[in-house]
Amino acid sequence: MHKSNVISGSPEIMEQPRDAEIADGETAVFKCNANGDPIPSITWMHNEVEVEVDDERMAIMEDGSLVIKNSRETDGGSYICLAKNAEGLAKSRSARMTVYRPKTILDFKNTITELPEKPRFIEAPRSITTNEGTVEVKLTCKGVGVPQPFITWSKSGVILSPSNHYAIDSDGTLTIRSIQRNDFGTYRCDATNAHGRISASADIIINAVPVFTVHPDSVSVPLGGHAKFECVAVGTPDPNLIWFKNDVEIISDGRIKLNRDNTKLEIINVNESDEALYVCEARNSLGYREVSARLTIIENNNRRPVLVYGPYDLEALVGSTIEIPCKAEGTPTPGIQWRKDGSELQRTGRWKISINGNLYIYNLAAEDQGRYECTAINDNGRVTASGYVTVKEDPNSSGVNIGDKFVKIAFLEASSEVDKAINKTIENLFSNKVLGSADLFRLIRYPNAPARELARAAEVYERTLVNIRRHISKGRAMNFTSDFNYREILSPEHLDLIAQLSGCMTHRTRRNCTDMCFHSKYRNIDGTCNNLQHPMWGASLTGFRRILKPIYENGFSTPVGWNKDIKYYGYPKPSSRLVSTTVIATKTITPDTEITHMVMQWGQFLDHDLDHAIPSVSSESWDGIDCKKSCDYAAPCYPIDIPPGDPRIQNRRCIDFVRSSAICGSGMTSVFFDSIQPREQINQLTSFIDASQVYGFSDDLAKNLRDLTNELGRLRVGHTYSGGKPLLPYGENQVMDCRRNLSESNVNCFLAGDIRANEQVGLIAMHTIWMREHNRLAKELRYLNPHWEGDLLYQEARKIVGAAMQHITYKLWLPFVLGEEGMTILGEYKEYDPLLEPSISNVFATAALRFGHTLINPVLHRLNSSFQPIPDGNLPLHKAFFSPWRIVEEGGIDPLLRGLFAVPAKLKKPDQNLNIELTEQLFKSAHAVALDLAAINIHRSRDHAIPGYIEFRKFCNMTEVDSFDDLQNEITDKNVRRKLQELYGHPGNIDVWVGGVLEDQVKGGRVGPLFRCLLIDQFRRLRNGDRFYYENPSTFKPEQLTQIKQYSLARVLCDNGDNLTQIAPNVFILPERQGGYVDCSEIPKVDLKMWSECCSDCRYSGQLNTISRLNARNRRHLYDDISFPPNNLPTYDNRTLTNTEYFENENLRDRISKLEKTVEVMQATIKKMNKAIKRMERARLLQSDY
């Protein structure tokens, strides 16, 4: 080794090796001059492997240099020099050696010729671990060869092409921008030329929050049994699993065992202390998720008897038959024993005990009077109840009504049966279990308490009548040859009693509309008193309006298709599911060339302002059948049959479906009222376009949505995230809380005026925007009128919001639905018509307005400010349902709104109606069978007994139809008509929604002729029959109406988005059809100074000042919550409007007069005090003289 320049101490590299490019066969030299004491020894590393020196090709020289002779391709790579002595080790830089073959040679003709060379990598890609949302990741792939190889990249066998997401540089480097979850995987680089091809691969590993692939199931085990839970999660880095019981971490011991990776928890010899909620937590460096399961102990299947209903005191006539009720539950099933006056019953041959335990006594005699005691007994205990029977002589035996004695018994049974089914449904929905999408779907649409009581009343009434018929059939002494007639069996007094007991009378109470100071200016929240002659028209919790009579199979309540033997126009009703798969569902999607996806979203938002048919209050039949587990027709269960050979569903016979609730006075309950009325469904909402989806449909809900902690007149708001604006408040502590799915996120559901607000994230965005718009209006109105109280600010802002929605609907949205001709038929607004009923028709809610389902895309786009997908990516529709957490954790509402007004809606074509996300994947994660929206639409119209397609054609004065060829003008596609004939047999059998959807769209519209007719009828009623319609001259002042007409949805989005700066002028039209996007500053604004309340006695010409301007100093505190700088308050001049209801000159004069009287009293008091002081002063002076 080299011995010069020796320096005492550990080695030090004095001369570093350098990179070298060497032709194949030439000699390479790498320098390494090292000093140290003792003199260090030199070794070399090639690609992290020590170089084995041989005398032929490789040698380490005395000065430490490495010499490589006759270089080969395998010699390429990194070389590092190590200098080592007793004092330590020194390491040189890494020098790279590249060995290449000469590209050219000089041939015998002295011509330079380029030599061919196979591709080879000089830098291969390396695997990378990164995080979701990373701006970009680069994979390097550099190759050489003769000719120069062409670099291509692929992932999972799919060639990657340059795009906004992928970029491939000229040197072969792959750049991936805005890393998303689906960028995870193996990427392969191929270098290819005419002489060969080589490949190299690298992985992109994306760190991800844990996701559960196996959820633990709740278990019930007896004492001493074994309980097992399993929980599996995936994520990057790999998550750690921890189990908790009552928030305490579980550690393995002799009785509680965890396997090595904690995926399985086993509890041996279960005891009472083990009954608890067990939580499995998956945690890694990016976060954690939790799922839970409950362990319930079965106490050896033993349960003491509990009385469902028991005896009560009753009076009966001699010779009659009575039934004394007694029914008990327990495990094992308890036996029923009867005693009279403390003794066993005497064997008279005139009594018997039913299977349920009720005691029947026939041909009642005087000796039967006494106290009857019912005892329910099983191995675990007993329970006893009694009632006294009084026997009376019949003063007029011919006048006895045999049905009267059964009323109370039948009512108690009905109440118990209905309440039991309701309570079990509520228990299933509101238990602490983890809810899937289907549970959330049912929960989110489940009626609130007032609506539930209304529906329950009708169910109890109807069930009571059924039970009376059953009891009479069992116990009566004669047989009827004619049809069963309740009026012959029950007295009017007892029919009235049933109505009172069930609650069927409460909904018929009319609202007092005499407060004209309020009703002349503002709407009632529940829609009552809009029409002062018919106060209930359009009110919430009232029945739908019928255009045509319903076609219930029994005349008043049984749905269409309930009896499969009944035929329509000679043919049975086809399965709703079969119709969906045959003519409705489509895999192919064509984008609309004119309208945006916002047309669909506004349609849904509007629909949730107009109608919501209350679902059944129970998902069980009154006989205890679970509608989700049975395919039997047992009210309210009305399942959708699965036809043989279904393309998706093979292992089930049906899709679960529950009937809509009915209103009292319809169906069977109508026997109480003047005449038999067919069953009618309940509209939970007000019928008017009044922003009820923002403010609610009842006084209680409206108050719950308001911020009543101050006098600002605003709606409640939730949290503010990432510098944005407030979100909706969470629905915590609400009776109808939409429980979040803890396996996805702990973010709760939002609270809004409509219970379906959380149905999908686009809808949440719309609710959020309009909540913010109300608060923006209330804030500015308060600045203009600081003397207004909170209620007045709230009502004025609410009135403006409702008017804005009407203007947007009729002037901006409806033309794209009805087309130009349809708008002409609708006509211009002329005047309010108090004789026109505005209530929503059943066919409008059940069929016509559901045309919007044909516009839904299978993906919700989420775009950033550059209108590119956000890092979280676009959202498949089935992932958008019931996911409020995505608003909080995945970018807020702006990306969704941009996606709605920048992306085309789906185009409806004859063979492209509903995308399969809606017919094949709806809530498939939680249902035994995924739902089918098209089949549900068809089945719902049958549940509501809506007449068929051609019946409504007659209503709309369309041509008569006798054959399927007669439909060729409206349904031009021959293949569609052929399929309809195969399904229905006759045009008269076609369901109205199916026929309406399959019609060709009218010019410029998105519906066919039938739906256009039905929509025009309803929207004319909603306009002309609404006393508060915004164009009615009595609703707004002319100058205010001018400002209302400035409203556009684009302006609302600009004002209330988190940071929307660019937008299309009309968000319903594709941007490219209107010159692209413009700055929000270019969108017209509404000037609210027209709502400024004026001082009519102002004396300064050119400016009318409100009384609030008279003392600016005292108003400063009013602006504490307003984002105006204190010294730069906006000035509103020329305030010309007067509101005499709240500010009148007479009131001002009265106040001044009272103030003057107070001043006079104060002056008189001061004079008296002065006189008293003078007297005291004189007295003091007199005393000093003495």
C-alpha cells in the first residue's frame, strides 16, 4: 500500500473515485488515496459485494486504485472504496461505472458503421412508499441500446398513456400526479428496440388508514358457553388490532384468549360479567377505525311470564257471549289458568279458553257475575290479573248490537300487535349495532314521531276492525250469508270509540287561520292556512290528491298484484323486477349534450320539498313476520318477486318491500266516515315550493333547526373545517338520529329540514348551500334593520329563500324538463286561484317526478378549482349513499358542486334508462338481495294502486291505444315495444311509470308527452294555487320582486360555496355551450336594500334614513358577528320602503308623548327635592346661630 503522507489517526479518503463510462473491452481505473496511522488497508465493494481480486482482470494497486481490465457489461454498477485500520473505517463516495459497446466501427472500406445493441437499463425503477394526496411520484426507467429503445409503462397489464394523471418524460421517467388510492400496484417499464426487449418492475405502496374486511358478529350464548369474535383489517402500514371491553384493553388470560395477530377473540366459560360491547380497533400511523359486536347472555332460555294484555271490568247482558282477554309471554311459554271469585271455574259447559288464553263465556247467566282472575305460569314464575264481570238483564233484547262487546278486546289486541311490530322495528334501527347501508336507508326515511303517530292511528284502526271480524266469526251464534258489513255489526257509538282510541280523529283538527297579521305576510311551517277557505289544502301530514281513482284489487286497500289470479286486460301483472331487467336497466351511458348533472340534483332537491310518502311504521307484519326475511304477502310486507332466470339474483325468491302508510279515513278506516274511501297515502311534507327541505314541515322541527340562543334569526350551524364555511349541524340527540357507520367513520349524520338530507353527498351539499343562504340573508337584513327581532329576521329570510327556489324552478330548471312547447302550455302566471287545489297528486309523486332517475350518472364527479379530480377521486354512486363523513374528510362541498355544474347529465335513450348502479348495486353491501330502484318505482305505483299507462293517456287527451303498434308515435323503438308486449300482453296492462319513462323525450325536454302533461298539471297548481307564490303582487313589493328575479342558482353557489370563484352563468347548461366559466363577480346579485325599513318622516332630501342610523355609536355592538370592518360599514342610501306593521308614526308619537310625561314627573320631583334641601339648609343655619 502507499506509505507516503502518513497522518496519525483514523483513515481519511484523500482522493475520491469518479464515475466512468467505459467501452466494452477497455480498462477502467478508480482512484482511492487514503491516509491514516497505522496505514489503512484498502478494499473495494462492487454493488455492495466485496471485489474478489484476480491477477488477470482486476487488481488493487499500491496506491489503493482499482484497475479493471477487459471490461464487461456485468462490471457496470457502483464502486465504493473502504479504508480500514485499527483506529476506524473510512468510506468513499459511490462511483458509477457504465460499460457500453462501441456504437460505431470502422469497416474495411473505412466507413463508420453503428453496431446494433439490445436494450439495457442504466437505471431501473425502484419501489416507492407514499401517502394518498401526494402531489406527484416519479418512477425512473432509463435504458440504452442501438437503436435507442422505446420506453413504455403499464400497470396490471394495461398500457399507461399520457394524461392529466400520468406523464412520461423523454428519458422514460413516469410521473404520477395527485396520488389516489387506486394508484397502488405494480408498474412495469419495458424498453424495446429491434434487437430485443427488457422489463423491470417497481411497486407503488400507498399508506392507507385501516379498513375492515371481516367484521365481528354479535353473539348470544348461555352461561358457561363459548363466545368467539373475529375481526380482520387491512391497511398500509399493516394495522395493529386491539380489543376493548368497556373501554379497557383486553389481555389474554386463562379464560379470554387472543390469537397471535389478535384477529380472533375467544371467551371460554362465559359468565355474567362478560355481557358487554366488544370493540375491535385497527390502528396504524395514519389513523384508526373501530367496529363492535355485543355479547348477550341467554339465561338458559328462561323468562318469567309477562302479561301482554289482561282482564278488565266489563258489563254484559244476560244471554250474550263475552270474551275476557288474557295473553302472556315468557320462556317457556306460560300456561293460563282462570279462577272465579278465588275458586276454580265450575264446569257449566258454557265456557272455553282459547289458545291465546282468552276466556269465552256463552249464553251469559246471572250466576256468571263475579271477579275473574287470570294467572300465567311457567317454571320461572307467575303473574296474575283480574277483572269484574257485571251481568245485567237486557231491557230490549232485539236492540242488542252483537259487535259492541268485542270492541275493547279487539282494540287492545290491535294496539298490542301494531305497537309490538313498531317497537321491534325501532329497536332494530336504533340499537347500538353497526348499521349497514340498508339499515341507514330505512332509518333515514323512517317517519318522525308526529308522522309515526298519524300512520299508527290508521294501522290500529284497521287492525281493530280485522280483529272484530275475527272474534265475531269465532263467537257469534248466527251465520251471515251476505258480505261482512261493519255497519251492521258495530254501533255508531263504538265506531266513534275506535276512532277516538286509535287516534284517528286527531289529524282532522283544522288550524286557526284568524291571525291575519301573520297569515297575510308569512306561511305556516306546516302549510296550513295558505288557502284561507280550505286551510288543509297542501298542508303536511295530509293525503295525496288523486287525478284518477285508484284500482285497489278489493276496491279500497289491497295493492295491484296482491292476488296473482287477477288479470288486467286479460294478462297478469309481470314481476316488477322482470320489467326492470328487460326494458329499464342499462350498462351503457351516453352523456347529454346540453344539460349538466345539476338538473338531476335540483330535481331531487325540489322533490324533497314537495313530497314524501310515509313508509310503514313497521318492517314486520302485524302477525310478527319480518319483511326482510319473508317472501309472504302479509301487510305491510309486499315483496317484489324474483322471476326465474334472473341475471343477478339466484338464491332468493324476492326483494323486500314494505307498503306506504295510509291516512285515517281511507281504506278500511273509512267505514267510520260518511262513505267508503279508498286507501290514501300520507304526504309528510307541505305541497308547496316553500323550502320545507330547509326549514322543516312542522313547528317542532322548525324550532329545532333554528338558532334560538340569540335574536339573529338564523339557522343552526355545525362545525367549520379547513377554513371553509359552517356545515350543517349534526343530528345528535335527535329522535330520528341517522346513526353513522362506525366501520367507515365516526362522523355523524347532518340535520336538515328533510329527513332524507343524508341520502347522498350531492344532496348534502345542496342542503348546506341553502342553510348558508338563509344565514347570509338574515345577517344582511339585520344590518339593514338592526331593530328587527329574531323572528322577523327569520321569517323575512325564509320568505326570500322560498321565492328564490320558486324562481329557479320555474324560470331556470323547468324549461329543460318540459321543453319550449311544454312551457307554452304551462303559460305565464296571471293570478292566484283560491279554487285550485295545490296538493301533490299521487301519480306525480309516485311516477311523473321520478323521471329524474333517468338523468343520474353512475359516478359523482368531484373537481378542484382547476376542474380536475380531487386527490380522493370521483365517487361511484353506490359509495355516495349515506356517507356524510365524505363531506368532512374528503374535500367539503365545493368539489361536489363543481362536478354537478361541470359534468353532463346522463342522456335518456330508448335502451338507456336507469344505469345499473341503481338497478343492480343499490345497497348491496347490507341487503340479502341488493335493491333495484326501477323495480321499486314500479312496485310503489302498484302499492298505491295507480291506474295504468293508457288510463293516464286518456286523461291527457292523447291518442287511444288498443295495440302496441298504436304506441309508435310516443315509443318509436320497435324493440322496446316488442319487449313491452312480451312482458304485459296488452297496452292496458303497462304500469304508468314504465310507459312514461319509455316514451321518447319531447323536443328540448327530458320527459315524454305523458309525463309532460302530468308535470304541467302539478306545477300549474303549485304556482296558481299558492297564495304566497313569489309573482303574486301581494307577496312582495314591486321593487323587491325585481330583485327576486335576479336570483340564479349560480349566484347562490358563489355566495355560499367554501371557495367557489369561477362558475357557469347557468349551472343547468354545460359550460362549453355558454362560453365557459366566468368569475363569480360577473353573476348578478340581489340588492337587499329594498327590504330596508324606512323612517317616513326623514327631512333630508336625497337620502331617507332608517331610525337605526340615528345613533351609530349605540349600534356598533350589533356588528360583532358581521364580517364588516367597524370603520367601513356599508352604506345603504335611498331607503324608500315602509313597513307599517312594525314601524308607524303613530307608535313613535305615542312613545314621545310618554317620554314627555316622564320628563314632567322627573322635573316636579327635582323641584320638591330642591325645596326640601333649602328647608334643611335653613334649619342648619338656625342651629348654628344658637
